[in-house]
Amino acid sequence: MRIIDVPASTPYQVHLGTRLLEQAGQLVRTAAGGTKAALITDSNVGPLYAPIVERSLKEAGYETCTFTFAAGEEHKRADTLVDALEFLAAHELDRGDVVVALGGGVTGDMGGLAAALYMRGIALAQMPTSLLAMVDSSVGGKTAIDLASGKNLAGAFWQPRVVIADIGCLGTLTPEQFADGCGEIVKHAVIRDPALFAELELTPPTYELLCGPGGVSRMEAIVARNVEIKRDVVAGDEREAGGRKLLNFGHSIGHAVEACGQYRLGHGNCVAVGMCLMARAAIAQGACAPEFLPRLERLLSACGLATRTDFTVDELYRCALHDKKRAGATIDLVIPHDLGSCDIERASLDGFRALIAQALDSQNAEEDAC
Ligand code: GLY
């Protein structure tokens, strides 16, 4: 097992390894204490892993209860959150107890927000089971639900007491769900770690890699490196006032692609498209090394991710206006210059619209030429 220390305002540890769910109860007890542990999980993950975690929590002396909601981003919304809060109240959890969010990004975001709100905040343990949640959303304390106007528009910063990532859970993802987590892995490599990018080019993180000889330990190493990158970025800027915004590379356009497609295309795929479009715009403006784009596209494709979109500039711009990275008439964008070299730049909304247009022109011109 690997342990990664996260020096947040309330420091915590990320435990990473195999067969960790069986030991989860003791890890939660050490980090959070309490008498009752409420599991929040979804209808996909609950049947697979909730019984294992419940058993382990009971062995560690907890009384347990489990709230299961219908899986899917479309359920990461206020009524599900209120149901979860009512569930915690009905089971009489008090301020000393703990919420355990067991699942992917949706569960971690919503379970985390339930923990942040219930009795003005109780302890939270994150148990990510998807690749995306392991490398990104379970670390850093962001919690949220979606509103009709946009993704993650209501939320709180609420640090977990512990993160327990059992790499064995990756084996029950579909290849598409696995690929979806790779968008954030590639993003981390671009913004912070050219050596990791080169390693991923040699051995792309795929479901086949996971299932092949040595695949689990290779994925454990990749997840660990990604947690360290995320830890290092958020350590300097827990509440996203500055440097943490680097983690939004590809996300302004990515969230627009997600919203335009009514959340049918996974987050990682949308971020992949967003990163490619940002690279195209930066290259068109002379701000990015041209050889960056083909490397980025090749790696994303090798991971099984999308690199292009059919949405128009009007469609993308309309959806992007609801992005929470917008501040009045401006929006903060992450501009890639090269591997390991990205900047945060404030753009006017008109400038942002022009940038999307430039990126789509570049993408479509290339398609016409083919
Ligand atoms: N997923 C971006 C962040 O945690 O800031």
C-alpha cells in the first residue's frame, strides 16, 4: 500500500493499493473516529462494493447505514442531495459521525457535499472506485451538485479525513469508463509532468494494460503520480484563487461540450476535446509549440478518447457562459505553451468566443484537407 500525505488546511492521507476496501473500516476509524458511518453510493457501485465496505466498517466498530441513489450525472442534483441529507437525519448521525462516499466522481461530489452540509459539516471519507475519481475528484476537497444552469454550480470546499483508493475496483469499470479517467491523467501530465507524458506515450493507460501482466501495479504507479501532482497543485491554492486554476486546462470548453451533449459524453472525453481545442487556438495565436498538438491528440486517441467535436461555436459559447470559471464579463483560461508549460490568462467573453471560433476553424480546416 502507498500512502500519500496531503497538506491541506486539515491534512489527510490518500491510501492507495489493492484489497483496501476490506481494510477500509480501520482506516476510517483511525482518520475520523465516530460511532456511525453512513455509506453514500450509487446503484452501479453499491451492489459491487457496499457489502465489503459495510462489513469492514462494522468490524471496526461502526454502526452502518447505506444510502443508494440512481447512478448517473443526471442524478447529481438538489433533490438527490436533499434525500441523502434526510437519510442522514433519519439515521440520527451526529457531528461526531462520518459519511463514506463510495463510488465515482458523481458520488464523491454529492456525498462530499452532503457531509459538508449536514449539521454544518461532519467527517468525510472518500472511497473512489473509478479512475477519474481516484486521480482527480476525490483529492482536493471540491464537492458539488449540478444545477439546471450548469455543472457543479452549487458546492463547497470540504476536505476528506481520508481517501481510500482500491486499485482493484478499476477491474469492474467498462473500457469506456476507464478511458474517461484518462482525460485527467493526460491533463496532469501536460500541466506538470512532461516525463509522465513521455511514459504514457510509450505505454498508454488503457483497460487492456490494466488487465495484462503487471497492469495493476503499473496503474497503481500512474494513479499515485497523479495524486501527487494534484496534491502539489492544490496544496498551494486550496480554494482555487490562483494556481489551482491550472487544473482547469481543457475544462472551459470541455464543460461546454459536456453540456451541449446533455452529459451523454463522459467528462474525460469532453476534457480531451477541450484540451485539443485550447491547443489549436494557442497554436493559431503563436502561443504554443505546434508539435504539442499531434502528440496530445495521439496520446488521447491511444487512451480511447475523443479529440474533436461537431458542435458549432454558437452552441459551445452559449453553454460555456454558464461555466463557473466565468467572472462577470471575463473568464480565466488555461493556455498551453508546451508540455509542462501552461499559463492562466484572463479573457473577455468576446475574446473567449473568438478563441473557440479559431480552434474550430483549425479543426475543421484540417478535416477538410483530409
Ligand atoms: N478537478 C479540478 C480541481 O479539483 O480543482
